Amino acid sequence: MSHRRIPKRKAVLAGAGAAGIAAAAILLPHANASQSGSGSAAQSNPKTMSAASAADLVSRLAPKLGEAFGGAYYDAAKQQIIINVVGDDSKVVNQVNKAGAVARSVENSAGELKSAASTLAEKATIPGTAWSVDPKTNQILVTADRTVAGEKWNRLESTVKSLGGGMARIQKSAGEFKPFVSGGDAIFGGGARCSLGFNVTTQDGQPGFLTAGHCGVAAKQWSAEQNGAPIGTVQAATFPGDGDFSLVTYDDPATQAPSEVNVGGGQTVQIKQAADAAVGQQVLRMGSTTGLKDGQVTGLNATVNYPEGTVTGLIQTNVCAEPGDSGGSLFTQDGNAIGLTSGGSGDCTSGGETFFQPVTTALAAVGAEIGAGGNGGAGNAGAGNAGAGDAGAGNGDAGAGNAGAGNAGAGNGDAGNGDAGNAGAGNGDAGNAGAGNGDAAGNGDAGNAGGADAGAAGDGGAAVDGGAHNAG
């Protein structure tokens, strides 16, 4: 798998996103087994929804439920969101059902589980341990790797027991928790190998990418080939602590950085946006060592005690990974960026637990956005150089760079910002939206669209050619 820059003159428009999604669906079976866990559910015509919509519903509903909220998880088989409810208040149950979710009676509130996790952090921060809330069992799942033994094990076990029955449980892992970084190929820096996560656009409109924080602290510059010339420089890195993520900007500001994931075999999946994870959600992972793998989200806001230090706020999954996969992308089949590979235990033969940095929090911390970067967007657009809509779809270099943003439009803000961003495969929408209103020179919307979004119309789709700078 390569991470080559795409020179602007070689960019070609192609329907990469749709082809990649189809490829992912063919390559990977989806084990959508539903797990009910403990507790009972009261159903009243629950709505079917995507995992992303379910996560959004939970974020809006949980504050309204207060102490009655006991967590939530997504039933992938039924495409329903299950809301854990503490107590027997019929008004709360009705509120959950009215929202389109399934109410499920449990013992522990989210607040109680959070307090128990704080106790673990205070008394059992031991290298080789990790914990996250498992909403399916309404408990904290504590995992100990093979290095936790003797006095360490006794300390962990006594702390879990002190939380009270039904609050937490311990499971043993055969492997050892560690960041998945190794020597080899993919993106290289300081003798280490990692995987690129997602291409982004920085606050000042420069192209860059996200990868793991432990990669960013290992080396300041990264190259696409072992001992090759640097292609990017680390601008920010967090590890250990409140996450495991870093921002790398491309040294050449004209680098074409399409918003897609290379899934192998010349196929790509177009990445449309960043989204929060939901427990029970089916996800795909791409990494430079093991390629494309699938699995399910098993926990959120996980704390992992690596030998290098404690990292908080991670996503826990059962997707396998190995050294060299660090920083690689966790995403959904329909193109949502979910996470960056951090570390875990096991491998892709024996399995194990794997942890990921949420993309949404990484983007917020570094001030970047998912999307194609570089000066191919509106920054170079001439106010009247684009012809009609055909320029947006037909000329690779003249796509959104000259057509979409320069003329995107007076009074057509939505087309400039929205359609242009989604026109990545070279569809005519962005060009047509803008070209129709060539009178619009001073439109601020067009300028903004190009910097972050409109650039994707002409150049973002230019990417089937090896999936340059794509995850994995």
C-alpha cells in the first residue's frame, strides 16, 4: 500500500468513493449479532436508524434523562438504539420510547459508573490495565494483560471488589497492551513505522493528516518511503494523557490530499465527515501492516495504562491490529471517520482488544477539518475563469480550483459550501452550482467553500491513482 503524493498535473477525476464502499462491502462480512446483555427492554415502535444518528440521539437525550440515564448501545442487527434506564419512572420510559429508542431497565446509572471509573483511576492505574463502560452489561469492563500479576493483580482485584457487586468485572488478556508502532514500511519517521489516518485541512487552509500521537512524539518529520525525503512535519502531538493523536502538515502546500481511505486492490472509500462512535457499531480498520479488518465498537471513553503512560478518552473495539498499524483509520462503510489506531493487545491471528483515538476530539484539539487540502481549492480560483458547469466535472485541474469556488456563488451559499464539498468524484454539481452565477465575485461563501470544501470537487476526487496519503 502506498502513500504517494498526487502531483496536481496528474490528478484524475473518478468515482472512487462509490467504488470503495462497494469494495468494502464485498471484502468484509459483517457480524451483526445482537447482544442484549442484562436487564429488560420495553419497546414501543422503535425507529430504525444509522449508528451515527443513534449517537446523535443519545447525545441529545442523555442530559434530559439525568440520573436515570444508564448508558446506551447500538443494536446493529435491528438498527436500533438501546437506552439504559435506572428506576421505574414511566415518564422516563415514555420519553425514551417517544424519541424512537428502546428503553432497557438496569441497575447502574452513568454517573455511578463514571464515579467507579474515577476510583479505578485513583487506586488501580497499573501498566497493562484498561477499562471502559460496557453498556450491554451495565458494568465497567476492566481488562488486565499478561504483565499484570502478583501484587499488581491483587491490587487490581481488590479495587474492583471495593466498587461493589455488579459494578465492574475483570477479564484477562493473553497479550500485552502497547502502542502499535514498529519498524518497517508505510509512513516513516525516526526509525519507526506508522500508518496515516485521515487527510485534513488545517485552520489556515493547508493540507495535512492525522495519525497517532505516539507516532508524532517519536519523530518530527515523516516520509512516504523508508529513508526517503520527508513529506510532512508534525505540528502537534498528544501522548500520553488526554488522547493519542498528532497533526502532520504536508511540506508541499500544493499537495493533493483527497479525503478517502485506500482499502487495497486499487479501491478507496470516500470519507465524508467525522462522526462519534456508538457501542455496537460495525466499523472497518485500515492499517499498513494488516490491511483492512472489521469488527465492532465495544466501549467508549476507555482508559488505557500503557507502559509509556495513561491515555484517556479512547474507543475500545474487538478489531484486530498489529505493530505498524498505529495511526491508521477506523471508519464506517458509509464514509464516516471514527478513530485513529492507538494500541492494544494480541494480533490478527489470536485477536485481542484494540483502542482508538476518536477523530472528532482530535480534530477539535488541533483545529482541523476532514477534507481535501492544498491550494487546489478556492484559493487559486479566478473570479471568471471557469466556464459553465462542464469545467467542474471535466477538467481535473480546472475542477473546483478554478470553477467551483471562484464562481460558486452569489446567493448560492449552500451549493458553494455543501455541494462543492461532496462533489469529490467530479460530479457536475459543484461546477454547475458555481458557474451559473458568474456575477458573484465578492461572495464570501465561495471563498470559504474553496478553502475547506470546494477544493474537493475538482481535486478531492482525483484519487483513484493509488489513494495518495490515504489511511492505511
